[in-house]
Amino acid sequence: MAKTLEFEVVESSFGSARVRAVAKDEFLNGVDIAHGGFLFAAADFASALAANAGGGTAISSAASINYLAPCPKGETILAVASMPYCDGRSALCDVSIASESSGKVFAIFQSRLIFKK
């Protein structure tokens, strides 16, 4: 899916990741702003990169997103992930989705991850 949505991995290390994407015409909703699923997918991908960069395998067990502002057509976004909690069995990952140029935040995402043994 990340390839289809043309997500670019900017940074990926255990506990953090940055993903760049562009809100192209095909990723817009009926009112010409970035579709919520596009923003959710970018955040979910950043979360997965942050959790799996250490060589282990983590899967999401829950995720939520708060949309704070409309993301306009053509906007380049950065999904920036960080893991404020990790005990080796589970983790929480926070992702901010913002304009790369202005820093305006469009959404905040949080996921809970479970590490496979």
C-alpha cells in the first residue's frame, strides 16, 4: 500500500520514523482535501517503520486518529513517529502529520503495537 500511495521513507530507526507523501488528486475526498484514509495510512506506515526498524516484528493492535485541520490538495506532508513507551512486549507510537513547508498539523495519530516473540 505504501508503494501505491507513493510514501517516501525519510528516516527509519527503532523508536522513530519520518514519512513524506503528497496529497495528489487521486488521494482526495469529495471536497478536494486529502482523504482521511490517506492520512491514516501515512501515519500507520510511519508507526510500523518505527516499531519494526529494530529487527523485531510488531503489529498494531489498536489505532486512532484525530483530524485537526484539512490537508489541501498538493500539500506535501510529513508523518513523524515516536515511541514514548516500549517494554519489549508492547509499545505506544505517536505520529504527527503536518505540512512539510509550514509545519501546520493536520492530524495526530496513536497506535498500540504488540511485538511477536
